[in-house]
Amino acid sequence: MDKSVTTSIRFPKGLRERVEREAHKMGRTKNWVIVRAVEDYLGTVDAEARCREARRQSIEASRQTAEESDWEEAADFRDWK
């Protein structure tokens, strides 16, 4: 298991109470609920960043016609398997 560290955060009272209720309903600790929520959020942020980059690349690629594009010649395929 990964080593953990302790940190402190400040919650608005209503949010703290929601976390406590959810933890109680699930039979889990507040820490478990908070860690999962942060992991889910960071995963969403990462996915959104990947989608934005894919969209940016798609738009850039669509600006070139097939004749103008020499990406296959310029691409580095050495690490492809």
C-alpha cells in the first residue's frame, strides 16, 4: 500500500456535513470519501485536458489538405509497436 501523508483542508460547514453523511451511509470513513472524490476530480480534469488537446490537433490537421500534408514523412514511428 502507498504511504500516506496527512494534510488539512478547510470545508464549508455544509460540505463537511455532506461528506460525513455520505461516509456514514456507505460505511466508510470521511477520509475514504474525500480521497475518492479528489481522485475522481483529477481524473476528470486529465480527461478534459486530453480531449481539448485532441480537438486542437484535429482542427489543426483539418486545415491541411492531403496534398499539403507530409505528416507521414515527418512522423517518428520508431516507438510504435
